[in-house]
Amino acid sequence: MINAKKIEEIAKQVTDSIPAGLKDFANEMEDKTKVVLQRKLSQLDVVTREEFDVQTQVLIKTRAKLTDLEEKVAALEAKLTAE
């Protein structure tokens, strides 16, 4: 089994051995990438997870009501054809 603490130690050693200039470059690239992604994501027509979940619940309720109404219509049609 792999020891998670040992992996963290190795990762820290590797990170510590990277030259400062390269670390700064990586941090700058990360920041710029975040800015670009946030800008592009804000341009998309998307909804939040909360809004999606609310709409999912509305759809479930609507489907249940539709099924109920379909059953009532079918019962009324059967009643009309029986007469």
C-alpha cells in the first residue's frame, strides 16, 4: 500500500527543488489561465447547479401532474365511449 504521507514528502521535495523563476512563471500562468477561463465561462449561457436542481424538481412534479391528467382524460374518454 502506498503511504500518502511519503508521497506528500516526495512532492514537497520536488517542488522545493524547482527554481524560483520557474515557480513564478507557473504561478503567473495559473493566474492568467484562471482569468481567461472565468472570462470565457461568464460568456456561456449556463445555469448554476442549484438552478439546475430546482428545474429538475419542477420537471419531476410537472411529469407527475401530466401523468395524472393523462389518466383522468383516459378515464373520461372511456366513460364517454361506454355511454
